[in-house]
Amino acid sequence: MTRSATRTYDDFTGGGLDPARWSVLEVPGADGRPVRYEDRNARTRTGDGRFELTVDPFSRFHDSDPRRNNAKQMYRSVRSFAVPESGLLTFEVEMAVRTYGQIPHDLLDAFGTVALFDLDSGVVLNASATNDSVYALVERLPLPGVSGPDGHYTHRVLTQVPTEPGQPHRYTLTYRAGTREARWYVDGLLVYWARLPVPVTAFTAGMALFSARDLTRYSRAEREHGQGATGSWGPWRVTTDDRASGPHERLRTERLNG
């Protein structure tokens, strides 16, 4: 029997961010102590159908550890979402990003993200935006016992989607278990796809503001120059579909190519 189910994970209509649904991301540091992806300048607002996060200016910088530098403020879903064994897992959310003092057309100086990640495999899928660019990211993190030195990679793809400061876009990220294929849609159009190097059985959702210029290439003054950002997300919807293939995938691909 074919089953497809869509649920709203969070519609952001409550008086604050629901701690039963979201928490600040925390990871082990190099010394074994937890590192929280949290900026002291963060301000939040919710209740009108979206969650809004502003960090202006960014204050969370470090000169050697990306865990203490890149994510200024990041939230993760409290639960993870299982991938149907031979079907499709889909996340949909609207995101709008406005940056302050961002270096124009620099993808990493200040940006907001829709994130899916799986720490068991090290796989990360992001849809990201700045004042002037929308791009996709696929990454496999270098995690001890998960991915060796040859298994780590980061790939960013700039899309042709036009955008402006604060302009909302509808982001849809899908993953199909049978083919290990991930797809990125923006405003209903397919903009990128990738076949993952390892299977993923579940994803955790995230929303964040980042500044992630290369620590080895840029000095602190080049990375910390007073930039900041506002991001808004919502509502989050998750669909599980156990079909081996779906006509909507073919249709959207034809729209992109045609």
C-alpha cells in the first residue's frame, strides 16, 4: 500500500521557540567539552508563523577552531526524521535572509541556512542565502570513526535564482533512500541534485546564521569586520513517501530543463 504523509513540524505560532522542538546545537569540542553554537548578540522573535533570528554584529569568532567560529547561532530539531526505506523524505520551509555589512557576492562572509544533517554518516545538506546569492551545499564532515581523511569534502553550487535582501524563498530539500539522491528546489524549481557517497537513514533539521571564511586564508580582521544578519524561517513541513519514484520529481526536472 502506498503511503504519503505530510506533517507540520513547527508553524511558529507560539509565544517563543518551542524547546520541545528546537534546541541550540551543541557539539563536542577538541578538548571534549561541549561547544554551543550560540552568539551573545543573538535576538529572536516568533509567534507570527515564522521564527526570526538576528545577530548584528556577529561576535562568535575563533582563529583556529571552525566549531568556535563558523556558526554564529544554530538551532537543531529535537527529533530526527527517518528516511522511508525505499522512498522519499522531503523538508519544506520558507527562509528570508538579510545581511548587514556583508562583502558583496562573498558566499561565506554572512549567510543564513536551511540545514539537514546526519552525524552518524557526517552528511550535511544546506540551502543558503545572502543578500545577493542563493546556493546549495553538500558536505561530508570529517568526524572521528565516521569519515576518514579521504572521505571529507565540501561542495557549493551557486544557483541562478535572483534574490534581494530579505526576500523570502521556498526551499525544498529531498532525499531518496533507494538512489541516495538528494535534490534542492527553490520556489518549486530544481536547482541542484547530488548522489551521496553513503546512505543516510535519518536527518535532523536546522536553521542558522553563519560567517565561515577560511580560517587559514583570512586574518581575524578580514573575517570579523562588523558584519551581521537576520534570518527568518517557517513553517517547517516534513513529508514521508514510501513510493519508489514520484511524478512530481519528473515534472519539476522537466520544468528545469525545459
